[in-house]
Amino acid sequence: MPAPPDSPAAAKPPFDPENAAGQPQAEGLSAAEAEAEARIDAAERRSGLRTIRKVTPYLWPPGETWVKRRVVAALFALVLAKLIAVATPLFYKAAVDALAGEGVEAAWHLGMGAIGLTVAYGMARLMNVGFQQLRDVVFARVGQRALRRLALQTFEHMHRLSLRYHITRKTGGLSRIIERGVKGVDFLLRFLLFSIGPLMLELLLVAAVLFLLFDVWYLVAIVVTITLYVWFTFRVTEWRVRIRREMNTQDTDANQKAIDSLLNFETVKYFNNEDMEAQRYDTAMARYETAAIKTNYTLGFLNFGQSLIITTGLVVVMVLAALGVQRGDLTVGDFVMVNAYMIQITMPLNFLGTVYREIRQALVDMGEMFDLLEQPPDVRDAPGARPLNVRGGEVELDRVEFGYDPARPILKRISLRVGAGETVAVVGPSGSGKSTIGRLLFRFYDVTGGALRIDGQDIREVTLESLHSAIGVVPQDTVLFNDTIGYNIAYGRPDASRAEIEDAARAADIHGFVMGLPEGYDTQVGERGLKLSGGEKQRVGIARTLLKNPPVLLLDEATSALDTQTEQRIQGALRAMGVGRTVITIAHRLSTVVDADRIVVLDHGRIVEQGRHEELLEQGGRYAAMWTRQRSGADEAAD
């Protein structure tokens, strides 16, 4: 019986550049191509073994006896199901012989007539199915537990990875890798336990029964059939896995293109590029289509080859049984029983082809996910890191050096001290390194030279959790979760009361707006907050930072999206919030920082001026020139 076809819907139309023109077939490869394929296959085998080693502990976790009990119970039900499955054709044979008047003297009939044997045959089939379902029911909790734990582990690891990793990865492709990998967990656990081993057990039992009840030629025919079937299935499946690998990559790429385009819906509309986006997606889908067609062609070849081998083996064994009946050595029941056993062999053999293909695919999918889990974070807690002890909130940059690319330094030996409770503004032209200081303070990246300290403690020697708790950030572009306004404000402190949430909203000058909405604080903001204006999103971001109430504030162009009147009201709220706290304001609009205790001017990664607003104007330097240009309306582009 041929294997069921691959469902194109199962591997959804997404895309990957690895084989735009199609993967070369196993035959006709050049020496270099064959060597490359051999390296890929060897790497996949190593990855598969690694994946099995990582998944196996979920079947037998130390200290969790309930999991082990369920695994043992599932295996027990499995063995019973296989034993009953092998015994079932014997009842079938006996019923046929009883109806034909042959072999009724067999001792094991125990006086049962044809009707009783038929009922026993039906009961055996029912018990076989019942024990298989019992096996699945008992094991279900083990598989779902593994899926949940691995999904959580992957999700937590994604949040531990550094900003550098997330900036360089494509979100759509990343989500696809995680989705495929997690879905493969339950499948791999189930089929590692319930497929290959049980399949071999059933084949051995059937072969033993035919050998004992008939003669060695039946065993030879079955062994040759199984050997040819397994060899053919594995060889063709290995070939098809290369094509499925291409489909995986194309699936990932096309999905990424679709998500990226939809996330930038407004930009697509602004530039009237709907047709271009559709063309990009269609190109990806065309590559997927090529791989999908190849998959269908090779599936037809696989199914026909499997059917040819199985049918030939079936005919050979049935001919042997027919000759035995003609000679009088066998009964009609024996002939029927041999046919039943051959059909019983056919089903698991067909299952072997499907399972092997799916296991290989699951190993590839999970291998990609485990590669992700083994990706080390660039920034992590140092051994023995202690919680940050904030006494006043003094921030010090001590000869700090940093560059996103080692060949292109951004900050060049910057030294700056922001005293406890002091408000310091950092200004400068685009690309001068203003926002980089904020990222280093929050430790999205580690400095490449010098040190950054809070109250004398090097932030590389304290825990990331305590560091992040001590710093409140209002970014230039506030991104909101696709949830309610109340949820987004409460994100600053999830245990806050409704009254505290509303107080923070009042301080951010958004409470009146929210109360004017039909659903108030339960209003959904849409994906990335797209249902709110830029100024409304910014005020929600300010409110949640106010609710967090941190000792150190980082305002990165916090009012850049606001109109002048709203900005003036919120500036007052931000100044009130900054009383008693250390505040670092990164600004391009100089009018927002004239009241700062000190203004630091950056240019090409170096501090070129610092002082109060009036002092810097009197110096007539870089800051004064920037002030004059902005006052005259020639505003520079925001950093």
C-alpha cells in the first residue's frame, strides 16, 4: 500500500533562497557537489543524533516518576496491542476452516464453532484498536508536557538573546523555525517510542509465525520483501529530504517576506508599492512551487516503487500458499491467513516509509530550533553577579569605547559623570552616538573599552534583571502590545492597581483621552499600537515608565512625536518625575533640554562641549550653532 502523499498545505507556501533553481538530484552530481551533499548529510546525521539526545530526557526525566510510569504503561499497552494484532489472523483462519470443514480437530479451537471464532476475531481486532488508543491516551500528557516545556525554554531563550541578534534576524523566519521545531517535539517523542521499535517487533512476530506454521521459504520471501522495501524507501526518502530541505528554506523566506510586508503596511501604501510586494511574494511562491512539484513527482515514484515491491512479495507468498493448498499440505484457512499476515505486514511497512520521512523532517526542523537554543547571548550575567544596589543613582562613563562594527568605532574614550539626582542632556548631530549611550546603559551591548558604572558598580558585574529594574526608558518610537491601553500602561508594573494606572495616565496627560474612548482603558490599541496616533502612543509609553517609578530615567527623544502644546504639558510631568532621580535625556530638539542641569554635546563619538544652556550659548561653539539653526527653522534630522 503506497504511502499517503505529502500535503502541500502541510508545508505552507513559504520560501528560501537555498535552491532557487532546484536541488540537484542524487544522480549526476559533480564530485564537488557530491562532496558538499555528503557534508550536509553528515552534518544532518550529527544534528539528528544531537536532537534525539536532547529529546530523550523528556521521555525519562530524573525525579519525575509520574512521567516514567506513564511511559511504562504506554509501552505495556503497545506490546499487548502488537501481540493481539499478530494473533488476530489465527482466529480468521480458524473461522474459515470451520466453515470449510477443514482443521476442526485443532485443539486450540476449544469447541468453538465458526460463529464463536468470528466473534473472537472481531473482539481481537477491537482489543487491538483499544490498546493502541489506550497507549495514546496514557502518553498524551507526556508529549504535551515536553512540547510545553521546550516551547517555554525556546521563548525564554529568545528573550535572553542580545539586541544584536534580533536586529540581524528576520522575525518571520525566526517564528517559523520555532513553530516547526516545537511542533516536531510531540511527533518525535511519540514516534521514537511507538513506531520504529514496535514496527520491527510486529514484523519479527509475523515472520516467526509464518516460519513456525509453514516453512523457511515463506520467511525468505518476507525477509527479501522487507529488505528491498526498506532499502528502496530509505534511498528515495534521502533524495526527497534534500527537496524538503529546500521547501523548508523557501517556506521560511516567503513567510518572512509576507510578515515584513504586512508589518510595514503603511510604508507600502505611502510608496504605492503593492505590486512590487506582491511580485516579491509571488517570486518566493514560485520557488516554493518548483520544490513542491518536485516533491509530488518523487512521491509518485516512491509510492509506485513501494507498491511494486510489496505486491511482488505478496504474490510470491500467496503462490507458495496456493501450491500448498493444491498439494493438500495447507487448508483454505491457511491461504486466507497468509494473505491476512501479508496485508498486516504491508500496513506497517507503508507506515515505515511515512514515519521515516516525517522523522527526518522533524529532526531537521528541531535541529534548526536547537541551533537557535545553542545560540549564546552576547550579553549575560557574569559568574557571581550580584543585584545592583542603587543608593543615589549616579551614572559614570569611564573612558567608554564602543562600536557596533569593530572597524567603525562609535564612542571614543568618552568620560562623563551624571550625579545622583542630576538631569543631563546629551545632544549632537545624527550619528554622533547619543542613542548608543542609552543602549550601553541598559546593557543591550557591552562596552568594548572602559567601564560604565551606576553608584560605583560596573554594570557588567551586576545582574541584568536588577539593572533593568533600576532604569526606566521612554524611547523615541514607543511600540505597544496588541492589547488594551490599560494593559500597556500596567506593563510598567504588572501588579499595579487600577487607581495607580490612572494616576500614571494623568501624569502623562492621556487620562482624559482614554476616558473619552467608548471602552476606556479596555480599548484595544492594535498591532504595534497602530490604532493610536504617534503622540498618543508616546504618552502611553511615558505613563508606563512613570508607573515603573525607577531611580534612573533614560528619555530617548521622549517627546519627539508630540505637538508643541502637549509637549509642554508632558515636559512638566517629566520634570516632576525626574525630581530626586538621575535623568539622562537624549535629544535632538534643543528646546526640550534648556532646563537641564548640564548639556553634553557629542560630535563623532567625542564630547566636544558641556555646560548649562546659557553657558554653551555664550561660548559660541557647536551647541550655539545648532541652537541658531533650529531657532531659524532649519532643523536637522532626528537621531
